[in-house]
Amino acid sequence: MAIELTVDSMTCEGCEDIVEGALEDVDGVDSAEADRHEDTATVEGDADADDLVEAVEMAGYEGQVSS
């Protein structure tokens, strides 16, 4: 199952790498891809959405589950 997040403040490829790494460390995540141009991150797996948002915020970015 894919979960899409809105992630604010990513400005470079390094930001994408940080967000992807933070998301991939969450239990239940199979893969994560961040896109700074779209301000999104897409996660594949069965991770809890709240845990994903928390991981993004712990990495220093603002995140929320896209509706």
C-alpha cells in the first residue's frame, strides 16, 4: 500500500536523501521516495502514517499525510 506525504522545506537532493532515509527507518516501510519539486514523499509498505509523519519531523521537516 502506498502512502503519500506532503513534506515542506526540502530544497535539494540532500534533503530528499534525508527524508527518504528517515522514512525507510520506520517499521513497515518497504521503500520511500521523496520529491522536492512536488513537496511529496511516497512510501510503499504497511507503516503507520503517524510514525511516518513523526520520522519526517524528527528529520527536521514538516510533514503531513496527503488526503
